[in-house]
Amino acid sequence: MISAFLLPILPLVAGNKVTGRYRQFGTSVTPRRNTQEAVEYVWPAFRYETYSKLGGSNIAAADALGYTEDSWNSPGTADIETIAFSDLSDDQKTAATNLGFTEDTWDCDQNHYTGYWWSELEEFGLDVHYEALGYDESSWDGITDPPDSANLTWAELGEDQQDAAEQLCYYEETWDMVPLDEWYVAPTIRFDTFSDLANDTQAIETLNNSSEDTEVEAIEISDPIDVQKTVSTNLEFIEALKSLNYT
């Protein structure tokens, strides 16, 4: 078990949320990068694919991090997620990187900075978000009880608390630890730019209206029924947007 390799620093568990601080046994304090610096953030969408949808190389990387199908499909339950990126072993860092994580996305989306000392939270300006959730250094280190927010669902948090949690890369599903197969699947078409929506539709129409050879190639790489649905959906969506005065 991974706990055999970790030295708990007065850890507390409130509900399913770890509110203590873990550091790998036998390691020195490693200076961290400032994760609040101005860098482009790329949401690690791959982390929220169910285990069965991961490719072979990604499954191998997930396995190397100690994930099982159950723990992968239940974000927030795996021991590896309590460890900050800089405290991972070299092999674990390689596996995380192979999956697509950066230090920033690991520490925020996976770890939510729970692997940081309170002084590190202060250094990077992250303490204010945990303070909004009711933490102070004493409760963070497990010396006193965790705040009430540790036992609240997302819906029970106040608006300011939800805003603070979002700054720590939480959202309703990850805060409430909802299994991936129960997540609401957002209509991704809504998050395409208007020009991309039109371009995608035009490209599909071009394939369907081209020579027979090209059309056969298109059918080989995509279900023709899905192609027709995509064209129809996109055209209807564009018209609907125009009716709502979108441009």
C-alpha cells in the first residue's frame, strides 16, 4: 500500500476529503514552481475519460501511477492524488507526463494543492482560497479539526466558497467525488467558436458532395449516419444561433 511509503503529517480525513498534509517519506523539501504565474492553462480533459476509454499507452501510464479502474473512475480517491508533483518519484513524474499532465495541471487538477505546506500556499497566494473555505495553518496541519466546508457538498457551499474552490481546480463533480460514468456530458458543440462550427459543417458537406472515391474514403473513417447527424445538427445550431441574434 502506498501509505507504507508516505509519512503522514497529522493527516485528517473529513468525509472523503483529505485535509492533512502528506510528504513522501525520506524526501527533503523541494522548492516548487509558482503555479500562479502567467502561463497558458490547458484543462486535462483526458483525466475525465473513463478508464475503458483510455488508450493502451495511457492505461499503462495510469497503472504505473497505481490507479485501478475503480480509482481512476473516481477522481479524488487514489493515494497518488495526495502527492504534489515535485514529490512524485521520477518514474511517477514520467508516467504523469506521458498521460499529459504538467506540474501545474497535476498540482491543481489532481492534487488541488493539498500536497503543499501552508507556507507554500502562502508563498504562491493560494492560502486565501483555502482560508475562504475555513482553513488556517492549524487545521491544514491537522492540529485542529477541519472546517465545516470539508463535509459539505458543492450545493451546500456558499457562493464565495464555490469561487474559492474553483480557484483550486475543484468543480461540482470533483468536489462531490462523483464517479466519471455519472458525469453530465456537456454538449461540446456549444463550445466551438462560431467560425469553427461553420467550417466543420462546410468540410463535412464538401466530403459528401465530392467524387464517389472521396465519399467512400470519408465513410471509411466515419459512420455516414453520424456525418449526416453532425451536418444536420450544426446547420440547425447555426440557424438557431442566428435566430437568437448570435453572430
